[in-house]
Amino acid sequence: MASLERICQAVGDLVNIGRLRDDLRINPEPQISPQLFRHFFKPRHILLCETIFVRCSMHILLYSCGSIYRLISDRIKAGFKVLSPVQTDAREMQPERLKREFGFAVPFWSGGADTRSVLNFGMPVGPGLRARQ
């Protein structure tokens, strides 16, 4: 928390978005149940967000790829203002569904691409090029 306070003091209102990373997921589902998340992690996430909001106007982007659908509403309630990325090939992470259910509360930053197979193993497709079979 002391480091976080120093960061807020140093950047003040110069930074619009700060990123925290918290990968509590695997692709089929979160690594822990929503109940365990609420017990162990959500109180600490609230503390992190409150610490930042009291000291500066920075929005907090929480990085957590994979299937995080069942944790999104708790993360919004904890104070995260931006979620990233949207891993569309993970369970329950259809962009239309996320926009419909959470788009009023948070923007989704980046994602929308299959980062596990297309970006790692795909071939460019365009004039004169063919997709990998």
C-alpha cells in the first residue's frame, strides 16, 4: 500500500489509467469460486481502489484474461473502472453478452482476439496469402 501511495503521489492526476494485474482465471472458469474471491480478494481490491481514488483521479484497469465472467460484477463493485482484455474464446466471454450486461458500468479495453491460437500460431491472411490449414 505504501508503494501504491507513492505512485499516486508521484503521478497525481497526470495519468489517466493505471493497470493492476490479477490473473485469477483459467480458460474454462476462474481459478477460484466467486465465493472465495469475495472472501479473500474483493476486500483487498476495494482497499486498492479506494487508496488510489482518494489520492488521484486515475482510473484503474484490471488485467485478467480468460473466463472471468463470474467475477466481473464483483470487480466493478470493488471499484475497477476498466477491464482488460476480453478473451473471446474463453467460456462465457462473448463480447455481445459482456456489453449487454456490463457495458453500462465499465469499458472493455483490448481483447476481442483469439490470443491463445490465432495470434500465436496463425498466419497472415490477405491478398496473395492463405490462412494456415
